[in-house]
Amino acid sequence: MDADRGGDAGDRKKAPWPEVKAPPALGSPPPASGDGAPGAEAPPEETSGTGAEDTEPEAAGLEDTGTEHTGREDAGPKGVGGSAAGSGPAGPVPSGPAPSVSVSAPSAIPGPSASSWPPVPSGRRTEEGLAALSLPYQVVAAMVLTVVGLLACVQLAMVFLHVAPSNTLTKQHGEAVDKWIYPEFEQNWKLFAPNPLQQNIAVHVRAEVVGRDGRTTTGWTNLSGMDGEAIRGNPLPSHVHQNELRRAWDFYTGSHDEENRPNGLRGELSEQYIRRIVMLRLSGLDNGGTVERIQIRSAVSPVGSPSWSDTKVSTEPTYRELPWWTVTAADLPGGRAGDRTASGTEEEK
């Protein structure tokens, strides 16, 4: 028995059973009890069960599935008399009862555990929108959005009351609605009228200037023609060039009679509006001195009939001249309504 457990047996020394760290693979024949194949002797490095080859797979965190590992050629369990590592395939395995196998639990190996594999990305989830801002910025953004929403609701309500038929609200608050709408948000439905516009309307201005040569009067300047040149050929024309002067003139003619007398509070407002627009345009021109007075007129030309039509229409323009207006500080760019010191209306000399 001593010879079987590592003692001397005759002239040679038997190798003890190696320590097995994992059970043999399923389907492999059990190792024989007792001596191994005659004439086979385990190498000295195989006598100890704590060698590097036995602990390599476990230290690397690999599972022993009974298949061949990288760098090892002796697949399957080794018994006494088995072939040494790298010496070729194992010889015949003797039959007999399987030896008792002690399976030790794997030691603590650094690395992710099975319960946490695959690893879950760590870190706080990225917030989006207002939640990504700090609390003070969230409060400011909420206030801005609230103000914008309220202004949009008020604008929609005012436009609705302006275009709606006469009702109780417009009778009681019509003046407040008009102050909100005019002149910037006036609604014009002439495009959809039964008889749409069939005329070209141009606004002209001339000025009385005080310069080095005394008091002179300039010729007529076609302000609508200047807007047309800025629009023509421009893929993204300015809203100012397209509508500002045209809408101001429509506002004026709609709030004055044929004698150029205002027919209400809107008439006075329309005069102030068109005077400021004209002086804004003249400030960008070389007038030869200081503009003291201005006069505005309109040139209305009917649209000619198409070539295939038998209708003949005269395209000669007709003019409507307004009285001379004295320029005050309120009419200049950057002026204020409180700076007006004179009525500004005079008859043409």
C-alpha cells in the first residue's frame, strides 16, 4: 500500500496521484485505479498537483470544458503512467474503478462575476431638453416660453376680433383692437375679392431743402421704383421692400377721403406712419441739404390687357398729390412722438 501511495516499490518510485482541479469531461473513459501502463513514468514536474499547468486555466478565469486549451496537447485527465505534456497522445487507459476526485472551489479571481456579465455601462443618464439645464436656467426658460405663448395667444385673439363680423366684444373694445392691429398687423383681403387689384400704384416724394444755395425743391423720387429694384432678381426679397411702403399708402387712402381729410383717429396715425417711412427713405439719399418739408403723391397706372384680349385699356398714370408736410423731430429716424411741435400740414405753394 505504501508503494501504491508514493512509497518505494522495488527499484523505482511511483508518482502520487495528481491533484485534479476539475472533473473529467463527459464521455471520456475513467482513469484506471492502481498502476499505470507498464514502463511509463510520470515526469518529475507532474508529481506535484500545484504546478503552473494545473492552475493556468483557473488563473485566467477560463472554464474547463474538457476541450483542448491553447498551448496544451494532453486533452483529458492524466493518471499515473499517462503521457507527459508535449510528449504525444496518451496511451491506453486501464480499466478499473475511478479514483476519488476532490474538486476545490475556485479561488477569488479578479474580474467581472457571472451575475454582472456583460458589464452594464455606468454613469448618469444623459438628460435632454430643459432637464439638462440647471435650476436657474430652467426657471428663466420656462418664463420666456410662458411670455411667448401669452403673446401668441393675444395676437391670435386680436386678429380674430379684427376680421370677425361686428359683435359685442368689438363694439366694446374695438378701439383697443385697432390700436393693437394698426398699422403693422392690418389685414387685407383684396387678393380674394371679386374684383382684385388691376392697377400699379407707385408712391413718389419730393422735398424742400435748405442748403448752401438757399431753399430749393427737389424733383420727384419714385420710392416704389426703388423697392422694385431691390426685389427684382432677389430670390429672398425683404419684407420691408415688398410691403412696407405699399401697405402704408393703403392705410392712408383707407383712412382719408378724396379731399385728404382724415375720417377718424386712424387718419392721424396713418399720416404719422407714412411721414416716418418717407423720411427714413430720404435719409439714405443725398438731398443737398436739410429737408424742411415733404410732399407725397401716388401715380396710379392701370394694368394693360393681355395681347390675346380685344379690350383696350389706357395705361396713362393718374396722380393724387397730398399737401406739403413740415418735417418735425418725430418724423426723423429715431424720433419720438412727443417731439412733434407743429401740425406739419401746409398747402402747396
